[in-house]
Amino acid sequence: MTGSFVIAAHRTPVAPRGGKLSHLLPHELAAPTIRACLSNAGLDASNVDELIAGNALGAGGNPARLVALAAGLPETVAGLSIDRQCCGGLDALLLADAMIKAGQAKIVIAGGVESYSRRPLRYATSNDGTPPLPYDQPPFSPWPNRDPDMAEAADALAQKLGISKQLQDTWAIESHKKALAAGPRLSAEIVAHGALDHDAYTRNLTQGLCDRAKVISGSITTANTSVAADAAAFCLIVSEDIAAKFNGSRMRIMNGATLGAAPELPGLAPVAAINSALSKANFKPSDISVAEIMEAYAAQAIACVEQAGIDEDVTNLGGGSLARGHPIGASGAILAVRLFHELTARNGVGLAAIAAAGGLGTAVLFEA
């Protein structure tokens, strides 16, 4: 069994729903990013064996196939679309790793894409002749009493662990502050779309702005919650023999885990996945050099860091999704792209972790 390595990783800027990327369909968002990965690695598109893309809000079909064709990959690349909601973009890397280790492929492009702006309208039908009814969120549990609204679940988590609104606001303020300070570093990973070459939502967030933010549920406000967004992010993953011939930066996929947990508290699900990944590697949380932890809600990020014992000083060095936005199917892949650029600049062990509706958590360990 051989290992797999990320040798290039790029993403689009992240823009809020209805913003500067809203005119682009998912394959239009993704294609330039994939071409940039191949170009930077010096690999021809004809060598790609598979493309795996997380996508949560599309209209079914196979968005990954459209992405592959739009990016100029060979028609033999079928494309594999996966929907594990927020976890999908990171799970795509684990699938690529498994394919390469199994000898089924040598070069795989993996990541995710989401256009919140261009998502289709969804309607639920019934068999009693009543008109179809629009819905925004599908069920993530067969039990209504264990299938909460995501903001309500984040507030329940904050109450359970004693995470105050002040702590959540402080985390959000720091996320924006770190993202602003990391501007030059972030530019290296971003593939511009038109005039947009930076994350459009990042700003100088203050406590005053947090105090005036609209309350969504309890301690959860629009300031300590990630905005719905559009973006794409992909990694070029290759087998060990191909990586050995590559002179640039590379990051080995060590191991990972996707686990289910209580559906009513999805924000805690990554903790078990993190513990599993660390256990497989015989590592402790203190062995992590850089961590990228999803910030769908500040409460969720704080809970994961505290419960898994991760050092805040190595977490989200360039800010998190609170300072960018949350393009669901792409968010996990953005964590991997961020980790590639932070980790290969300093070497060590990296962790990416994300939660998803329904009580899902994915964590992946990398080494550079």
C-alpha cells in the first residue's frame, strides 16, 4: 500500500450569497481552480484519473462530471459527486486517498464546490393531491425532535458547554482579524474570478458591531455565524511514486475519520473524529502544528477546540469561515487548501476538522 500526497491546492475567493460570484454556476466556479492546480504541479490534464467533488445544494445529476468537462479533463474522467453536507469537501480527499492506496488511481482531483446563489428551488410533494410545498432544509434525522434548526443546535451546544455570547463574539472578531493580517498569504492560494481576488466578506469586526448584530437563536447572532456563500476549492492528490518526482511543496494524507454522533448536537461530532484520527497515528493533540477547524458557528469551533484539546494558538492561522463564509460542499476542501499553504510553509502535522448537519464529523491528519 502506497501513500498519497497533496502537491497543489487552490480555491476561489469566498463571496456571500448574492455577491460577486453569484453569476457563476458550480462548474464555472470550479474549473479555473482545477486548471491552476494542474498548472502549478506541471501535470497535464490528460493524466488525471478521477475528480471527486463535494456538493450539497445542487440539483442532483453529477456536478463533478460537469466540473471535470469544464476544466478540460479527459472525457474518460467520469466524476464522482458526494453529498455529506458540510463534510463533503473534506471527505472527497479521504476518498481520493483510499482510491490511490487501493491502486485504483494515481492522480485524483478532490475537493468541493457550492453556489449558494444559484441553488435550485426545492419542493416537497405529497400523495394527497395538495400542491408541492417549498422547503429550505431537508430532514437530517428521521425524528423531528432530534432534527433541530442549525442555529438552535449551536445555541443548545453553547448552553450545554457554558460558551457565552461574549466568547463567541471574541472568537469571531479574532477570525476576521487573523484573516485581514494574512492577506498576502491567502493571495497565494486564491484563484481570482474576474476582479475578485480576495475573500469578499472579511472586515474589521468590532465588539460594537457584534452587539448590534441580529439575534438568530439565543446567543447565536449574525456576527458569530458564518454567512451562506459561493466558492470552490480543490486539491491535486497523487500517489507516492509521482510525488517522489515532484520538487514543490507536498503534504501527505496520514489518515482520517468520518463518524456520526448525536444528530441534535452536530457541532460536537468532529471531536470523536479528531480523537480517532489522532489515535490511529498514535499522536496527542499537542503534536498538531497547524489546525483548521470549521467555524460554521463560533460556538461550534470553540467546543471542538476545547473538547479535543487543540491549542488555539495553532488554530485557523489565517482566519476561518466566520471571516469568509460557508459554501457548504466546498467548506471542508477550503480547510484542506488553507492547511496545505500554512503547513508546507512550516512543516509538521496538520489537522482539518468539520461538522455537518445530522451529527456528522470528519477529521483528517496531514504531514509536511
